[in-house]
Amino acid sequence: MRYIRNFLILSFVFLSFTAFEAKAQTPSNGLEKKVFKELIKLPYYGVFDHIAFQIDGDTVTLYGKVFNARNKRDAERWVKDVDGVGRVVNRIEILPPSGFDNTIRRQILATFTRNGGSLYRYLQEPNPAMRIIVDNGRVTLEGYVSNRGDYNLANILVSGVSGVFGVENNLIVGREER
């Protein structure tokens, strides 16, 4: 009986965090919603990728950095198929393969899991609220956190990871207001 109760409590906590993540990055207008929906469905789009977009009429400009070259191709192809999109400009950069950067990525995840308290919830799939971009030892944090404490904690923990040369914290505190 105790196991069932603990399972139910953990399920409730997980679902409440997941609901926050989904709300955190939901765009407001019709075409934005359609493009956003396609991007988060990319099968290999994860916490180490960041794709953003800008809409000008029927032209969608994709930008950001991805860990996997397939995400760049798939993002363009999937967004082209969205109703209302006439043209896609793909300015997504592919991060160079690096064992050094992969080590930093693993260390950041481990640090967030061990010492981050509430930070790990921002990394939950399928639509993480926080994205971690590692490029030649330089870390960029993108996305959303719910409070200033999480913003500061993420910055402090990433700065303390061995091999990190610099941290650019682009996290937005609070829900996205588009």
C-alpha cells in the first residue's frame, strides 16, 4: 500500500512539473503555434538543442544551435509543410562534434541532478523549458525558469563545472509572454 501511495505522489509531482514545462514555451498566435508544434515533435530534438524562429509574413526564419545535424534538416523540412508557411530560411548552426563538449554536457546534467534541487525539472522531455548549448567549452543556457533563484542557481552550477570557459545565461524568469 505504501508503494502505491508513493507512486501516486511521485506521478502527481512529475505531471505538475510537466504541465509547467508545456505552458512555459507555448506561443500565442496561430502560425506560431503550428510552427512550434512541429519543432517540438522533432524526434531527436533534446535538451542540448535550441531552435528558435521568427515569422515575417509567410516567411519563417529558423535559428539556434543543434547537437545533431538531422535536427537542422528535419526542422526546415517539417516547418515547410506547415499551412501558412511560404518560405523557410534556415540559419540553424550545427555544433561541432567534440568529446570535450560531450563531457561537459554529461557533467552539467549530473550536477543539476545531484545539486540542482528543482533545476532538473526544467530538463524533462519532451519539451524541456531549459536548453543547454555547449560550444567549444562555452555554455549558453536558453529557455525559461520560474524564479530568480533557479536562474542564479543554474548559472552558479554551470560555472562550477570543470572545463567550462564561460557561461551565457539567456534564461527568462517567469512564463513566456509573446
